Amino acid sequence: MATARRPISSLRWWIGGLLFASTVINYIDRQTLSLLAPYLKLQYHWTNSDYANIAIAFRVAYSIGQTLFGKVMDRVGTRRGLTLTVIWYSAVSMLTSLASGFYSFATFRFLLGTGESANWPAATKAVSEWFPKRERALATALFDSGSSIGGAVAPFLVLWIYFRWGWRPAFMVPGALGFLWLIIWRWLYHTPETHSRISPTELAMIAADKRESDESHAGKARLRWSDLLKLPQTWGTIIAKTLTDPVFFFITEWFPIYLVAKGIELKSGLIAVWIPFIAADVGSFFAGGLSGYLVKRG
């Protein structure tokens, strides 16, 4: 361990805040296109089907990436894994400013979806490394709420840049935020066992929780994919996500176009864009708190 330095109080929650910030930036990057879509459709003469295909390119890459990146994070580690993926999607976000039509936008969105898909597996792994089981639901709600906050912040940042300097800078500036975040991430994030700023009390609490978890799994065979698919909890999660994710994704990708089609100017109607994401944020914290409460109740 590095030379002794003054411990940071409740360091795990600072880590949680950093994961929250990563998710905020992640969502600002991905919301940029949907906010600019009403204007880019006119400039490049896209139909709704054209825009849908660009959005689908992101979702296809995102789905594949989320399936694969969990294993990647286990191999390379949270610190290095999230570093590489944030560099990837931040660079792609900035490079989207070079797009010149349907195919280049679709390509950049595919690449963006590939990189951004790693945020949730990496953040979930970080939560498991830093938080005891009784706090993981709330910690997960904290970083996951960054998606709603990012969606709410994006209109104010992206449209402000667009109406002053055009759509290309509107892609570059949000992308640059990821590189600023990386400076803090590389400085602050290490595993609890190797961190020089963790207090003995917090380290002991995390270690005790891990020992309890290891003891409860001692002697048990490692689960395979086929074993997981036999569990009703697995299918409960799959079904719930299948029913809810398309609704939220539909809002994130089509809501600005819908508002413009209904005669609401985004420049003067930012609150309308903002409301669904704040509602989702409230729901995220409520669900995380409720889940944690039920876990404590057994």
C-alpha cells in the first residue's frame, strides 16, 4: 500500500458519486443526437425511418456490448476497464462532429453504443467491490440515476451549444467531458484493499462483508449460464427489463422529435424535455431505497 495519507471519510460514497458522474456524461453523449435530430433531419433530409435506423445501430451495438463487457471487466479490472471504455466513447462522441450523412452517423452511433454499453457492467462491478450488500441497491440507484440526470441536463447543454455554434461543437463538448472525468477517476479509484485513502473502519466493514459472502458460497460449484437460466429470478429480471427498457429508450430517442412535431420549439420548451427524466430519476431513487429496505427485512 502507498505511504499513509489522511483517509477520506465514507470513501465508498465518493466512489459512488464518481460512477454517478460517469453515467451522467454517458447519457449526455447519447442524448446529443436525439436532441439535434429535429434539425439534422431537415439538414440531411432524413425520414423517420432513416433516423430510426441510425438509432437502431446504437442499440444493436449496445446490446452486444452489454452481453460481452461484463466478462471483459472481470478480466481487466474495473479501473482499467472503465478507463478504456470512457476514452473510447468520449473520442467517438467528439469524432461524430465529422459525420457528413446517414452512413457516417450510423457508423459513429454503432461505435458509440459499443463503448457506452460497458458503463453499467463496470459500475455494477465497482459497487460490488466497494459496497456491502445492504447498501448495494442504493448505490446502484445512485449511479443509475445518472442516466435520468444526464438526460435532463443534456437539453440545456447541447441545445445551448447548438443555437450558438452549430451541431458539430454540440457533439465535441459533451465528448470532452469524459476526458475530464478520467483525470479524477484515475486519481481516486482503486480497489479497497489497495487504496491509500480508505479508513481502517471502512476497509474492515467491506472486508467483513466479503468474508461473509465468500463463506456463504464456500464449497458451491460455480454457476454456468445454463444454471442461471433455470432460476426464476433470472427470468424475472429479463422480463422486467424487456418490458421497461424499450419504453425509456423510446422516450430518450424520440421525445424531442415528438415535441417538435406537436409544435413545441425545443429552444423555448426545455422543461417539456426535462420532465420525463426527472420523473425517472425520482423513481430510480425510490426503487433503490425500497429494494434496500426489503433486503434488510430479509
